[in-house]
Amino acid sequence: MMMETLPEWVIQLAYLLAAVLFIQGMRDMTHPRTATRGNFTSAMGMLLAVGVTVLWFELVSPVVLIAGLVVGSVVGVGLAVRVEMTEMPQLVGVFNGFGGGASALVAGAELIEFQTAGVVTSLPAETAIAAAASGLIGAVTFCGSLVAAGKLHGVVNGNAIRYTGEQVVKVALFAISILLGAYLVVQPELFAEYLQGEWVPAYWLLLGAASLLGIALVISIGGADMPVVIALLNSYSGLAAAGTGFVLNNTALIIAGTLVGAAGMILTVIMCESMNRSLSNVLFGGFGEEADSEEMDDIYEGNITETSPEEIEMLLDVANRVVIVPGYGMAVAQAQHAVAELAELLDENDVEVEFGIHPVAGRMPGHMNVLLADADVPYDKMKELEEINPTFSQTDVVIVTGANDVVNPQANESDSGPIAGMPVLNVGDARTVIVNKRSLSPGFSGIANPLFAQDNTNLLFGDAKDSMQELVNNYKENN
Amino acid sequence: MTLVFNLTLFVLTAFLGYSIITKIPANLHTPLMSGSNAITGITLVGAVVVAGSGSSRLATAFGFLAVVMATVNVVGGYLVSHKMLNQFHKGSEA
């Protein structure tokens, strides 16, 4: 099938070097200072791996190949240049889906090769296993990622779409995919008469079932759980690539795919832990309660103190330390530049200012950090939950904007309810808490937030962007 | 034997990946994801092989589609990572 024009060991060594570059690139990602270089190193590894493959396999149809590379590059560059930082999760989702889809197609094309080559009448078991695995995972990743991206972009209903028997549907689709995969591997003698070597149709059926499974899995998950979904699908696309590596006996694919699989899996676990929910609860459990308006009235009635930008400005004038807690609502309102400007102004007036960032504040792991970095907030001012929590008791003013569940003290206090045990930012320990929100409506969990009713909490009602801009203007006038 | 060799590679890389990735700070999780995502595009290598070998028209067609998708993944992934990481640099200089 493939004719190497150079000895096998040359290309294998090149793949080894590429793998080393990927690993070194990831090691450089451990610090913002070296991360850009790391990304570049990794890209060089990719260039090497692809370049070597193109040059050293005797290719029958280079035109097809070059056309594919050109089309893909143009589309990739176009998407990457145009994307806004707020849209990053859906774009990464789409890229991810393409990676998974490519894996599934490569395994399929390889099966066709086996069939047309006509040398073998039955597939080698390991090729069949790996092809089935990369087809299943690849198709789930492709369709799941596109649905997730659609939800994030608002073209697919962002709510968790639930229906009776949905678990049965998912289990059935999964079972069908596994059976088709098993059929590919076993090639039962029973059918051998008619189906000798006809493994390709089974593979397409497998892709169909797995695609439906990917859609069914993600459609029933709410938009706010997308950080977990995107991380998990990222892991899957890595595993699909590793699976393809098993099909093709290609070490570069196995190493790179496994690294990505591990990265996605670790991020998935981090996201689940920061919501104190199990992965199966995120994927199958459904989340959130119907808002209980009576309970909310009980908690909020007569206990809500409203404030104004003028009052907050006076508080900030005498503050030594301010912590800003941004939530996704801030990003939706495009308020990050106003918030960053406020932080800069405070900093110029020798107020210590830091950002407390909950792991699930954005729509993918680390998304909030990227949004703030885009608004010129220095990364050393962004603090993780464990780091910022002990400092709230020495903080004069906390400004919460566009966040709700991640600052809800019920997570620590009550033993039941959707967010019980979830690690939250204990902003109530600060001297004064300012909560900027459009209304008292509940967050994703659907429960009331007793923080809003605390004596040291003042609410600034209004759109995050307008409110923060007003605060900035007020602060400028008086300083 | 190849299966065992491949499995060895898989397991060792998984451990290596775990030890590196747990050290990456939350600040960089999004670029990590888009960057590692770009690495998934390594499937491109496989796609190149099947698209170029051209022994059947159908395989070539799927190979072509796979090359397009994997290239979008690789090129786009690295570019958006670079774009994001540049923001972090800008922030630290300010």
C-alpha cells in the first residue's frame, strides 16, 4: 500500500523527535512566560511530523493531498483570525470535533484500503479493534462537539433538553455501536458466506450510531456545564487519534493522542471537582432546581440593601485591598474592559487589587483568565480559588459582577441541594461585598443566594458593562 | 507484538502527560486546551498517508476530507493558542 522511499528507521526517528517537541512544548506551557515558546515548539513538532510523512511516503496523488492541506489551512486561519475571545469555547469545540471526525475518516479509509487491496479476507484483530475504537470515539467527538459549539454559540437550544426514555436511547445507541464494533473484530463465521471482507458497511453503520450517540449525549446537557463537556470531548479526540495510531502502527499518533487524552481527562476532573459533582452526574444527571420563589422571598425580603456607584466609589476611596470576582455574566455583558480599567485605576491609586477566579467562571477551563488577559489584566493578579479564599478576611471591598452560584455560601452551609459541597469563593468574609447583578434571579443551580441578604452585602442592580463603566467614571472624577 | 509495543507507548505517555499537565496553572488551561487540541490534528499524518496512497477512489475521497478537517484543527488550534498567549504577555508588560 505505502512505499517508503527511505528506510523505516528514518521516519521513525523523525516521529520520535516530533514527540519530544510536543512534550517539551507542553512543559513550557507550565508558565505564562514560556508558554508562547511552548506553543511554537509544539507547532514545529507538528510541521516535522507532517512534513516527513508527505516527503517520505511515495504518494500517488499529491494533488489531492496539497489541495486538502491548502483548503484546511485557509479555513483554519480564517476562523482563528476572526474569533473573539468570548467565542473561544465554541471555536475550540469545532476544531476538536474536526480532529475527532478526521480520526474516524482515516480509520474508515484504511478499512477501505484493506478491502480493495484484497490481500486479506479477514481483518487483523488489532486493526479491527483500533478502527472500531477510533470510529466510535471520533464520531461521538465530532457530533458531540458540534452540538456543544452550537449550544455555546446560541444556534442550538442551550438548555438541557430532556425527554422520557433518553437514557434508554443513549444506552441503546451505545450498545448498537459496541455490537457493530464487535462484529468488525470477530467477523463471525456465520455470515462469512455473504459478508466475506465486507467490513466497510459495518463501519459506516458504526459511525452513524456513534454520531447519533454524540448528539444524544450532549443535547441533554445544559449550557453552563459545557466546560466539562468541552474538556471531555477534547480528551476523546486525543484518544481517537491514539486509536488511529494503533490502526496505522504510528508512534507519533499514539504519543500525541495520549498526551491530549490525558490533558482533557485531567481538565475534566478539575472541572467536576470544582462543582463537587461526579462526571456521570454532569453527563446524565441533569442539574438545577425549579426556582423556589417562596424560599427566595423569605431570604431576600427586607434584607436587600441597594447601593449606587457613588457610594461604592466612597468605599473604594478608603479601601486598601479590593478583590474582583467576575462571572460569566460579566463576559456576556462585555464588561471585562470596564472591569479591567477599574482594576488599573485602583492599582494606580495604590489599592491592592486582585481577581478571584472560580474554575467554572467561564465556558471552558481557564476561559475567564483569557477574557481578562484580553482586557489587559496582568496574569499575576488573577488568583485561583484556594489562593484567594484565605485573603477575603483582610479584604475591604469585594466586587462580584455577573457571578452567582460560585459565591453562594449555601454550598458550605447546607448538606443538600444542587451546590452542596461545591468549593465557592467565600466573599462574605470581606468587610463589604458589592454584588452587581441585573436582578435577584437565581443562577444555573436555580437556588437562592443568602449572600445577597447579608448585612455586609450591597447590591448594585444593572447591566454589568453600564454599572462598571459608571463606577470607573465616578472613580476617575474623584481621584 | 506490535500491539504490546503500542500499548507500552500508550501507558508510559499517559503517565508522562499526567505529570506534566497537572503542573499547568489554571490561567493557561484554555490555551493548553486549544494547543493540545491542535496536537490531536496529528491525525493529519494518518490522513496524509491514506489520502496520498490513492489505491481506491473512495479511500482517497475520505482521505481528502480527513486532511481538510485535520488541517483546520492543526492550523486553527495553534493560531488561537498563540493569539491567547500573546494576550498574557501583553498583560504582564502593562
